[in-house]
Amino acid sequence: MSLIDLRSDTVTKPTPEMRRAMAEAEVGDDVFGDDPTVMALEERAAELLGKEAGLFVPSGTMGNLVAQLAHLARGQETIAGREHHVVVDEAAGHAVVAGTSIRQLAERPDGTLDLDELRDAFRDPLDEHHPVTGLVAMENTHAHSMAQPLTPAYTARVAAIAHEHGVPLHVDGARLWNAAVALEVAGRDLAAPADSVTFCLSKGLACPIGSVVVGSREFIWRARRARKVVGGGMRQVGVLAAAGLVALRDGDAGMIDRLAEDHANARRLADGLADLDGIGSPGGIAQPEPGRLDPARVRTNFVLFRVARDRAAFLAALRARDVLMVDYAHGQVRAVTHHGIDAVDVDRAIAAVAVALDETSQPAAAAPATA
């Protein structure tokens, strides 16, 4: 039987149409700025998100990094949630490369920040002891809250606070299109309040590589220079950008609208898992109170849960049945639906989880303390 890989939506394979487009792509030298397919992708991304210009980069991490380099001076500080991707999953690039710090705020279970805490987090620019606040960053969807989609209204409130203090807002929109589909809004509505936005082509949109950064022409000029600094200048890269153009087509011809299928499959998975003994609430900020997994929290394509078992043994038992999930922060297990996973696969995964739970024992009770 085929492998059911639920580790991430990064494991997607390019569609046959993407492969054809890649093989036939017209190319140039992107460092010289004359790869027509890359230019078309950047223009399409900017158009969809209502911005002036775009920049194709190899990864979402690089997209966030070049945005920070474009917005910030060395020694400045970003305000972001303490479980945001830029804080925990990007190898401290903000410090190592950009030479900046991040003031971390606690997120709430819906992935949002307390706006009063956000206001209070801005540094006094006249106090020589403090770093100067130079950027606010947010993540949409917010992964550690079980990929909750953050609304245009919330984004606008965050942007207003940032702009009141004279700093820009950057949205790490790795899964921005999942948020747009879940909320039934246009991508440009989510992007409108922000000064810069990144989104990944290589996750739910099923492209083999790449992200796009969008913003004003002035910002993109700085970001392009920053991309060169971190080694992201590419040559005949239209062979990769071509897949992105397929993904960003309108309607059924593209890959955005079909994200609703992934969301439905994630909810189907959560519904099935919630009925199994040994499956518990995810923990962390997603559902901090112990209890049952609440399928209603599955808004996009993430399912987070905990098992009343040895987690490594549970994942190994799943792997033996050709189902892959991954360990996640706060003792959780993560399963992510994506292109290539259908309802039949989800039902097989639920059945495999039931067997894996039966095969693996509960963790041993802690030994009593001794004097």
C-alpha cells in the first residue's frame, strides 16, 4: 500500500502540469533581472496580494530573513510572538545574519497577541539602554495554535499599532493562502494592512521550491539586495518559477482554491482521532487545558494532538503501517494534510492510529521520590 505522509505539506509533489511548465519554461538570468518566467511570477504574486512588486526566493526562511534585512538596521528589535516561526524555526537568522533582536510576546490559543501587550512592548527610542523597535512581525496561519487563520481585521489592528509607532508590519504568510481559503476572503485583504508579506509556494501549493516576498517597489529593491547578501541570487530559475505560475492561476486551474480539500481532510482526521482512547488535546497554546482533542479547532490543514503513550513508540508503530506523522513542540504529534492526500488516505491513517495506540503502552508512572 502507498505511503501516507502527513509530516508536513512540504512533502507535496509537483503536479504533471507543473512538470510540463517547468520543462517548457522560458528562462533568462534572474540576477540580471531578465528571466521572463520569474518576472511573471513576481508580478502575479504582487497582483494577487495588492502590492507593487515581488521577489522570488528559494525558501520562506530566506523570505523572512531578507524582509528583516530590508526593514531593520543592525541592533534594532522586532516584536513577534514567542512561538512564531521567525523566533523558533529559523536558526536565529535575525541575530546571526541581520544582527537584530526579537522581543517575544505570548500568543493566545487563537494565535493572536494581546494588543495592549503589543502596545506596551515598543521601546522608548530616547532610552539609550534599549534597542530601538524597528518591526512588528506576525504569522498567518499561526502554526503553533494549530494553524489558526488570522483575520484581516486583526491584521489591520496590529498594523495600526505598528504604524502609530512608526514601524512597519511584516506578515510571515507561509500558509497565507490557507488562511484566505479558510476565512473565505481574498489574499489581498489579508495582505492589505501589511508593509511586506511572504508566502510559500512549496507547501500546500505543491511547488517543488520557493517563496515570494511582496511589498512596495522600494522595499523589494532593498530585499533584492539582501537576497544577494545571503546568497540567494539565482540564474535560470524560471524552470522553478514556472511551477509557481501554475499554482497561482485562478480557480480550478490553480492550487489555491483546492486548499479547501486539505482543510476538509484535516477535519475528517481530527473527527476520527477524537473518538479514539489515548488521543488527547494538543497542549501548548493550541489547547492548553488537558482533555479530548477538539476537532472544531481544526480550521486549516494542521491537526495537533498528544498521545497517552510513549510518543516515539507510537510514531514508530505508525511508520510500520506506512503512515508518517511527526513529533512537535510541547509533547505533541502533528499531522498535516496536503495535495496528494485524500479522504481514503485519512481513513487509513485513522485506522493505523487506532492499531498503533493498541500496540504501544502508556508511559511508565514516575517513581516515588525518596528521601
